[in-house]
Amino acid sequence: MTLSIIIVNYNTKKLLMKCLQRIADNLQLPRSEVEVIVVDNNSSDGSEEYLKKLRVTGYELRVIQNYTNVGFGSAVNQGIKTSSGDYVLLLNTDTELQEGSVKTLIDFVRNNQNIGIVVPQLLNPDGSIQPSCFKYPTIGGAIRKFWLGQNEAFGKYIPEGNQPNQVEGAVGAVWLMPRLTIERVGLLNEKFFMYYEDIDYCRRTRQAGLKIVYIPQLKVIHLHGASGKKLADKPNQWLVESSKKYHGLLEHYLINLIIRISQLCQK
């Protein structure tokens, strides 16, 4: 098996339907060499019924149905554990693959050494570029951005240039990893219910001596935030909880203090 595509779904039935159709239309790989694994986190919008009735031709589709929301990282790990592809593509339901994009990602990994994760450029529906790469969030980075005006020092940014760039990290909307990455780095950290699991995994990937590469020539539409619209106020709660787990309480509060002082000074 060449490729395993893992999609986590939570109450995004319409997005999931379009995502799966885009996969069918744009793979440019032998369908016998592709498996799609959908992990549903106890959706209540009809996703379970849709997946039960769904029949696809040309590639293998498997569904893992959870009866509680186990969180994003845990659901991804469920998919990884059952996957068999030489390459694993983590794909959000709010992404729209373009023709040949997956094959290009795979070819890049095959033709370059020590690649841990490779990602495309993410576009908004209007064609504008989304900031999707980041440096690790640190106190020093927060000071440089919010007090010294160095915007790329903290938070997401768009790398310059039109050639592949090595980056510290990239958001996990569309991640292609060779099986080697999982063997060296392991699974996603399940202590993060949602958010920071991508930052944590990117850090561990680079610690394992593997590169994370952003390819601006390769573009994928990302309906940023669409997959979390029905989560009410929980995303902010999970963001705060994950930040505390990633940074520790002291660093979490210091970073937020730096940001707050900056906001007060701008008023």
C-alpha cells in the first residue's frame, strides 16, 4: 500500500462529503494503492449514517466509529495504528485537494533525504494565502513579536520565496509523512485534546533529525476554522488547556502577560 489518508470528522458531514469527492477526483495514484481511513468522533449531524451507506470505487475506505469524542490527536492515532501505507496523509475535512497535489508531495519526499513532514501552501477560498507555518512559541518569541514588531517570531506566518522552505513547524491541515517519521517520532501526543498537537509533533520531528518542508508551489484550499464552527466556546477552552500543558503554567501565563501588556499599550 502506497498511501494511507487519515481524516478525523466531528459534525462536518457536508465538508467530509466534499473532501472525499476531492480525493476521488484528484489523487493521480493507482486507486489500489490508496486507503482512506475516516475516524468519526461521535458526530450527531448524520455523519455516522452517511458513512455507513457510503460506497466508493477504486480505493479502500474504512471507517472507525467512536462513540465519544476522544479528541483530535487520539483519533488521528487510531487511524495511524490501522494504516498500512508507506506514506500517511493527515487531512482535515475542511481542505480541498487540487489535482496532483498528493502525488507531488510523495514525489518530493522520495527525491529528498531526511524529510519528516511535507506540507503545501494553504489558500483561502478567495485564493489568498493563509499563514500556515510557525516558529515554536516561546517567551522570547512573544517579546520579539509583540514588543519589538518581529511578526514572524511568534504565531503563524507565510514563508518568503517560491521555493521549498525548511520550517520549524506547520499547521496540521494537510500533512504528508513517510512511515519512517512515525517509526522515529511515534504517535501524536494524546494529552492535547485539541490544539498544540501539531506544534508538539513538529518539535519532536525535528528533534529526531528530520526536516519539515513547506512547498509554496503546491496549493490546497483550506476553509480555515470551518471544521470547528459547531464547537461553540470549547475551542478557546481547549486552546488554553493545551497551552498550559505544552508550556507549563508559568510560561503560559508569562506569554499571555506579554501579549496583554502589548494590547494595553496599543489602546
